[in-house]
Amino acid sequence: MLGTIVNTITIIIGSIAGHFAKKGIKKEYQKVMFTAMGLAAMTLGFNAVSNNLSKSEYPVLFIVSLAIGGLIGTIIDINSWFNKLVSRFSASNLAQGLSTGILLYCIGTLSIVGPIISALYGDNTYLYTNATLDLVTSAVLATTYGIGMILAAPILFIWQGSIYLLTMYVGNIIPDSLVTEISIIGGVLIAASGLSILEIKDCKTLNLLPALFVPVIFHLIKNIIL
């Protein structure tokens, strides 16, 4: 769990550093950082999709997943629930920052495969690499959205910790093909967050989150049938 603990700590440190740096930045500079974060999210999202789409065994699965997941998320209205919850603690657009941060921290090859490699072989290289990236990302996000971004740290810890413990006791039950599908959908969601940040289109990204579980269910059904 050392790699996950380090990754969690880097997000906390980055969020605190970004929060204090924000106080010395003028409004117009904060707006530039806001725009930069939106562009970065779109770039990272498109990159995740382009890197994984060619590896997909079922290229249409991500489309079906987004459609089904988006429908379920909209019916539940996850976006409104989350916004109401966060608004109790902050009057700013922290909900948007947290949703973007959580996707960037948790949904990616390093954050999914890292805990598996750590549990199976004791190798934390992936997680340390991810921690370095998250340190920079969390600082930039906190510069834009404030100290509230620190709330993403425990979510990352639970996410990676769950994968680590599951792998420790059950073995590697997350095939590469599933990681690929999740990474594709995660890339789309990250890019959607970028569109929202840039105020191009409010994609209500949180309502699309159930799409991440559709490939999991698909693989479980496929394994049962086959």
C-alpha cells in the first residue's frame, strides 16, 4: 500500500501548495490557469482515447457504455446530487474541479494497473509515476478551485486501496482488455470535463460516470457465458 499512500499524500501536498499559490495570483491569471486546465483535460482525455481505442477488442463497447451509463446517470441525476453536497462546503464551482480531479487521478492506466502490480510484485514504479503527475495536477487544480480539491485524496486512496486489497486476496482479476475499455471511457469523460471547464458545453460529466461500470458488467457476463 506504500505506493497508494505516497500517491494520496502528493495530492494533499499539491492541493495545499496550489491553494496558497492562488492567493498571490491575480484574477486574470487565475482565468488563464482555468483555461489551461480545461485545455489540458481535453488533451489528456483525447490522448487516453487514441492510445487505447486501437487496442480495444470491442470498439463499439465504449459508445454503448456511454449511452447506457449516461441514461442511468441522468435518471439518478448524479450531477445535481454531487453539486448540492459540495455546495454545503463551498460557494465556488468546486464540484466541477472535484469531478475533473477525481477522473484525472483515478481513471487511467497508471492508477488502475499500479495497485495491481504493487500487490502482485511489490513494484510501486507505476504508482510513484502517477504520484508525480498527480502532484502537479493537484497543484494546478487547487490554484483554480481552491483547497477543497484536497477532498479528492481520500477518494483516490479508497479507489487504489480497493484494487490493491482485491488483488492481494483474489489475484489479478482485472484483465488488460477491461483496463483498455475503462481507459477509453475515462478518456472521454476527462475530455468532457475539459469542455465544461472551457464553458464550451456542459456535459454533466458526473451523470456519465455509470458508463465506467458497463464494461465491467459486460466482461462478467462474457466470462459466465464462455
